Amino acid sequence: MFGDFLIYLLILGFSVPFRILPYRWCLGYGKFLAGLLYPISGKQRRIAADNIRQSFPDKDEAWVKDTTRKNWFHLGHLIADSFYGPRMNQKFYDKYLVYEGDSRDQEAKALERGNGIICNCGHLGTWELLVQYTGRILKGGGIYKKLSNPFVDRWYKKVRESSGIELFEVEESQKAIRYLRKGGRVGFVSDQNAGQSGIFVDFFGRPASTFRGPALMAGLTGSNIVMYSAIHKKGGKVHVKIEDLGTVDFKGFQDRESAIRHYTEKWVKALESQIRSCPEQYFWVHRRWKTKPPEATATTALSS
């Protein structure tokens, strides 16, 4: 517990500049912090490089190495957005957000339906900015998984709640469902490994255990699934892409599991397309393919 408190104090100390510096300076400071961690991040960078290599088998080693390095320093932007979050007001969005293509129309179309919206995204670009966006712009809620450090968890939950977002812990799914049925908007960052309880769908050509939550909650509440991404570009600008995947309806499917698979594959495919446009900004350190499908596990056991 004492160690957790020391880590909390250390994080608080490093966070001070993000409360006072201009945004673009904060991005530079975030990259500086990522640089400090670079020499001791060998294991994490090897995991990222292996995931990138397997996901882009047509690329050579020079590209993999370059993308892995860019990927690490992109974490500096994520650090900056995480701590700068409480300062992301309307003036900030007007200055730094750029909506790609027909993204505003896609979002407006989903909002006009009047039913609930699953605001889905992956660990791509700056998802912490999207947490703030969900609270300040969409006036919505989000699914929240507690951090292991209780001091950091309480503090960072307040940072996120500064946007006005209503957070639902993972165990509070019924509250989130009721919220969606009233027309609420609920944010998911849903591309972590879901273990053996997940549904296996292809992600970059390999089966990945994926959470049922977005498709299941959308189907139970008649909600839409809308995919969001926020990508850092030059000049501190953040390019937001919004894709309306439509309303989830379980009718017409053989069973609920078939419907969940269909809609899960749909949003995973949309996420993969977003990642391919800027692979250096995906969180490749995730052990996304750690859990193997039951049939693969059985085959390995038989052959050993």
C-alpha cells in the first residue's frame, strides 16, 4: 500500500506541467517523458514489434522497427492528453479538433434517431481525448475499469469525471443498460483481450478474443454503434473520424450469439480499417491475441 502511495505522489509530481503549460508544449513534455522511459521499455517494445510484424506480414523489418519506435513516442501524446483532459473545453475543441470527411454528418444521423448510442473505440490515437469528448460534447457516460492502484484510481477517475461524463464500473452493466434505454450515450474502449469468455473474431488475420459488451448492450437496448477515432497530426491538431454503424437489431438472426458475432465483426472490421491508416498510433503493447480459441488450444495439446 505504501508503494502504491509513492507511485501516486510521483504521478502527481509529473502531472503538474500539464495543468499550466499550453497544449502543444504539453505534447512535447509528454514525448519527453516517453523518451525517459524508452531505455527501460525493451520488453514492451519487443511485444509491440512482434504484434506489428504479424499484423503487417508484407512489411520489411526496417518498416517494423521504424513503426515500433514511432509507436513508443506516440505514447507521449497519450500521456499529455490523459493529464490535460480537465482543460479540454469548447475553446480547445474549436482550435484543435478536425473532423474528417462526413464525420459530423455521421454523428448527427446517429443522434437524430433518438435511441441509445454505443460510442465505441479502440486503443488507437488518443482515446483519452474521446473520454473527455463523450462527457463534454455528447453529454454521455462511459464504462470504467478500476485501476489496481487505489490512490491513482480515485484521482484519475476524478480527472475523467471533470468532463461531466457519468462513469459505470464494469460490474454495473445494468445501470449502463438502463442509461442506454433512456437514449444515453455510453463510451466503450473495447479492444482488450477478453479471455475465454470473449467471442473470437478475426483481427488482422488472427482470431482475437473480443468483448461481447458493445454488441450485446446495443442489441438489448436497441441502440446504435458509432465508431470513433482521434488521431494526432501536425500542429497539435487531432483528426476525429466518426462512422455510424447503424442500429443493432437481433431480429432476423438464428440466435442471439449469431447476432452478437455479426455486429462484433462489424465494429472490429471498422476499427481495423482505422488502425491501418495510422498503425504507429495503435497500442500494440496489448497482448491482444494472448487467449487462443478452444480448438487451437486442443490442437496444441494433442500435438505435444
